[in-house]
Amino acid sequence: MSKDSNQLTKTPTPPTQSNKQIYRYQLGEELNGELSRFAKNHQYDHRKDFKQDWIKWREEKDKLFQLEIKKHQALGYEGDIEDKIFKSARYYFRKKPMATEKKAPAIPEKETTNSYINVNKEFLEIIDEYLKKNIQLKPTISFTNFCNENQETIEKEIEFLYKVKNIKIDKEINEKIKKTYKNRYYKIRETNIKI
């Protein structure tokens, strides 16, 4: 019976925890909060003033320090724990913004999304027919030839984009026609390669 009661009082450590090597020893939450407040209060102090205030503050928080030291020793930390805590306050927490100081992320202005501008189906069919016959040409040469041979069709499409789609900028219309043509070129070329 004593063996069973002895086993119940001991808290077994998981086998993975004992084999796990710790590379970064973190401070406890309570000490982290206290360190952060101290470092922010003395953020702009001269190095010597910071050290003097640190010594006073360290004496006030001795109980918290002793708990942290014991915890780190139990985890196997071999360095100077008090030096580690001082350096955290002096070089990390002093420069780190406090939770209340964090700026809200800037909300980007909503960009006006352009609605998709589609071209006439008849225009697409004319492009496709032309490309099926002339797919062997480079896209730039093919487009130039298409424009020369189909000026009327292109002018009708430009008129359609002006009136129906309400596009007023010539450059946008020209880019739209060129982009449509090249997209169709690559689409037809891909289907020809697969066949």
C-alpha cells in the first residue's frame, strides 16, 4: 500500500520532456510584465542612471527573481540568470513597444477595382479564325498583320468599347485589344500543342 501511495504523490515527468534540449530559456509571464514596465519607465535614462535604478528595483522584486532563478536552474540553464534578465531589460524591453503603445495597423484605402471589360463575341471569333490560320507567326508580328488586315473590325470594336463599355481613353482601348489578341493567341497555341 505504501508503494501505491508513494507512486500517486510523485508526478512523473513525460519522457519527451526530459530528452528535449532547450535552446532559448524564456522568462515567466509575471517577470516579463514587470521587466517591461521597468524598462519603459527608464527607457531614456542614461546608462549609469538605468543601472542604479535597476539595483533598487531588483531588491524590491527579489522574491520574483528568486523564483525565476530556481526555475531556470531546474531547466538546466548554466549562464548568469541575473545578467540575462538585466540585458533583457536594458536592450530588449527598453526598445520594445508596450502593448498599449502599439499603433493600430493602417487601414489601406480601398482601391477602386475596375470591372472586367469584355469584348464582343464576334470580335473574339474573328481573332480566333485569324489565329488558327496564322498561329505559326510570332505574337507581335501576328498582331500587326491582324490589325492591318482587319481595320474595319477593330474600328467597330473600338466604337463598341467607347459607347457600350464607356471607355474614354484611347490608350486603354488599344491595350485591351492587344491584350485580348495575345491572350487568344496563347490559348489557341496551347490547344494546338496539346493536339
